[in-house]
Amino acid sequence: MSDEKKMEQELQAVIEAVKPLDQKAMEKARRRMDVLTKPQGSLGRMEDLAIQLAGINGDFFPCDTKKRVVVMAADHGVTEEGISAYPSEVTAQMVANFTGGGAAINVLGRQNDVEVIVADIGVKVDTDLPGVKRVRVKAGTDNFRRGPAMSRSETLQAITAGIECADEAEKDGVKALATGEMGIGNTTASSAVMAALTGYEASLVVGRGTGLDDEKLRYKQEVVTKSLELHQPEFSDPLEVLSKVGGLEIAALTGLILGAAQRRIPIVVDGFISSTAALAAVKFCPNAWHYLLPSHLSAESGHALLMDYLNLKPYINMGMRLGEGTGAVLGMNLLEAAARVTLEMATFEDANVSNKEENSVGSDSKGAQ
């Protein structure tokens, strides 16, 4: 059996192992929410989040969990077309900044007690630095304006690396994962992947990335349009789409999401690039959708369309578009808030407070604190 065939079979096994949420645990959490000392539903989406987390975890989601963001770093050959305001060398320079603790993701990770793992899945310059996880497939993708970004085998290697990162997280006791990325040119690749998988026109999904002016934006849209015309990837085959016009970090994040869902670990999704990986993961495995927690609405133009397409509603809207996992790490706070509300708030019975909604649904919640 070839290595490619083996990886395809292993990927299929992961996909088949992703199960629906635990409905009994969700109902238990719903009943608990209804007898806490507050009007029913008054915590809005916080209550929905607590119920979803219970369904993922199989019981009330615990407080003080170990949290990790995996920042996948890779370069893109399509930068040869001049589609970014920054040179590709910045990817490796930022990886060094991550390991030095000086990037935004490091600051927010320290503040929110989230471990930052930086993984080199395909940086053009070999980032053999202390603190960088080496999962390299190749030194960046090829220029998909001229040919496929990757072979199917290389795409599968990147997906497998992401799955293995999820497996490693579970072994390390991580209870919540977040997606992060770094790669000059990755908004172009993400736009191409999104357009191919959704059928949206490039003009709707291609944004300014690192800050392109109007002329450069139109050119970037043209590059994506012509690349899709060149490859004509099959929209129903996410592996083909990722191979033809994707990125190594996008494929790796797709694997991370699938691996997290298989292991019943909630996955907090960052902005546009990470959400494109989530789109690919859901195309591979519709059940993976239940494990997605959309952190924030990116200012990148295609992100709102992508969230609508996936029927996801981000929790935060601060006009951010940095990437790195910054929005996802901020979103991690909401997981802990939902867990603490569930487990630390008193019930009407506990607090001897009269409940307007007289009922007897609080029996299962006793002893939950």
C-alpha cells in the first residue's frame, strides 16, 4: 500500500470517528441553566455555549482547563505574483518573533493562560529555532497561479500533521484548542479555497489582506479568478481544492480541527484563514461543525460571508484581522466564563430565592458545584 493511500485511509478513519454531540449531556446542562438564579435565557448566547460545551465534553465543561493555540506557519508560492504588501521573508521573521514571545499572540496567550505552540509546516526558510515544532512538509507551496499549490500526497501530509497535533494535545491534557496561523499570502490562498468550495465569486471573497490599495486588490482578485479557471477544482472534493489552490497551514489546520472533533475537544476558530480551514473540515466531515466555536468576526471582507455560509455566529466583533490566533485566544475566555456560570452560580433552591418559573427540573443539578 502506498503512503498516500495509507494517509487517505487514516483520514477517513478520523472522519468516521467524529460523532454527534451528547444530547443527554446537553439536556442536563439546559436544565441546569434553567434553575440558576437568573431569568431563563437571560445570559443569551453564554447559555447556548455552555450547552454546546456540555455536548462536546459529555458532561458539564470543567473550569480551569488547559488551553492551547496551535499557530501553523507556512509560505505561499503565489506571493511571486505580488499579491501581498509584505515580502514572504516576513513569515520566518514572525516565527522568530513568536518564539521570542514578542508577538500579539504571545501577549494574549500570557494574559489568558493559553499555551502557544508554533509549528513550522512549510516556511520557505527553515526555521530551526528552539521552541518551534517541526512538522515541515515542504518549503512553502508552489505558485498556484502557474500550477498546483501541492500534490495530493503533500496535502495529506499537512492534514495528517494537524491531526497529530490534536492527538498530542489530548495526551497533554488539553481540553480546549484554538487555531492560529502565519503565512504571507495566505489570505489569497484562503480566498481561492473559499471561492472553490462555496461557488462565490472572487470579487466577493478576496480582501485587502495586509493592507492592499484598490489597484492591488483588483489585481489580487484577478489572480484568484484566473487560478480557479486554470485548475477548475472539484468543489465537492476538499482534498483536491486544498491541493490545487490551498496552503500548507490551511491543510494542517483542517487536520487539527478534524482531530479535535474526533477527540471531543472544542476548537475555537480564529479569523478568515482559520475559518477557511473550518470550511474544508466541514466539507470533509459535516459532524465536525458541532465542535466549532467561532471566536470573532474578521475585518477581512470574505469572513462574514463565510460565517453565514457555515451558519456560525462569531462571539466577538472588534474589527481585528491580524490572524495568529489572536481572536481565538480572546474567545477562550468565553469558554471558561460559560463553564464557571454553569458550575459556580447558585440555583434558586441553593440560594433560597423564589423562582418565578416554579418547576422541578433542578434535581439533576444538585451537587454540580
